[in-house]
Amino acid sequence: VGYTGMKPELIKFRGREYRVTTWREILCKIAEEIHKDKKDFTPALKIKGRKRIYFSENRGDLIAPQEIKGSPYFCEGNLSANSIVTLVTKLLKVFGYNQQDLQIIYK
């Protein structure tokens, strides 16, 4: 599934629903919820691309840093819809969630 051009409306994560309007919000929200649940977010820092990093405690490491609420971390906001879905999938895997724990509703 390609997500380019799709507009996200709602995510369901572990039985809770969150209204969203952008793909970037999905990444920030999932990161925030994982941080709340696991307390230790450092495994996310190991998720990197070939040339860039996606999570950091230093906003200067990122092109478009987005604050992960309630944590000292930032996530990269300068990503396509498809990249964000891939990244969120990696996050779930790193922290031991099932892919079924997340549902994205879009139009």
C-alpha cells in the first residue's frame, strides 16, 4: 500500500484511539505512547537510515525535529508518508509490539 496522497484521520494503538491529521503526528504520537509505556526509549535511537537518524535527544541531529511529548527525545519530521509508516512499523518491532497493535484509518 502506498500512503502518498492519503490523509490520515485516526490511529488505534493498543485499544485507544487518537485523532490525527498528518503522518508526522502519527510518528510523534506512537513514539510518545511507546515512551509512556516502556519508560526506556533508548532502543529507538538504534533505528537509523543509511545517511540519517530518526530519533535523538539532540534536536540539532535532525532536519525537522519534532518533540516527543513527555520525553527528552525528538523524532524526524521531514519524511514521506510511506517512510513514516515504515519507521512506525520498525518502532513497534523494536519495542516488541505486534503490527496488529496499530491501525491507521485514512482516506
